[in-house]
Amino acid sequence: ITCPGVLLKDKQELYLSVFVLGQYRKTQCVPAVFPLFFREKLQFEKAFVDIVDPGDLVKLLEFDTAVLELIQLIPPVGKVLATHEENTRDFLFPDPKLTHGRRGLEREILMKRSPSFT
């Protein structure tokens, strides 16, 4: 995660929380220095037992929301610095971009700064 020109006032560690398909995962904590590198895989599994038509699955994913939050461990509960929300279909299967690199291994998303993150 990059945030050019920003130095964090608080030095507590940060992590990325991810909510997809009704499941929550979070990364290991990293030092509070940009750029932040999260070098791990988060695995989400879900069986759709009542879905037989792929079009129905697409609709279901379009109505589900994927949420990512960048959180700093500031007591007592942590402070959300930035968020990203989009429908799960677009998050899991983004439109092809004219960028270098292998599809799926690198992603660029723009997170929205929370009001408390100056």
C-alpha cells in the first residue's frame, strides 16, 4: 500500500482487514512506514449449493459487498485509516487493465481515506 508523502504520526503497527463472501480475514501486522507490504495470501472458500445457473451466481456476487480496511492498532480498538468497498463480482473478477504483470497477482485499487486520517 502506498501513500506518497505521508508519514504516520502514530507508530503502532497496521494490518489489512478483508470481508468477502460473509467471511472476515486479516493480515499480519506490519510497521507503520509507507509503503506497506503485506506478503501473504488470504483464503476464502464458499459453497453455493443452491446455485445451478452461473448467471445466478453472478447476480449473487453483484449484490454482495467486499470490504477492505487499513487499520492501525491504536488503543483501545484500532483506528481505520482507509477503506475500499465494491461489489464482490468486480472485486474478484476485475476488468482487464492495460498494465504489465500477470493478471490476478497484482491489483491496483484506490482506498478512501477515513475522516480521522489526516
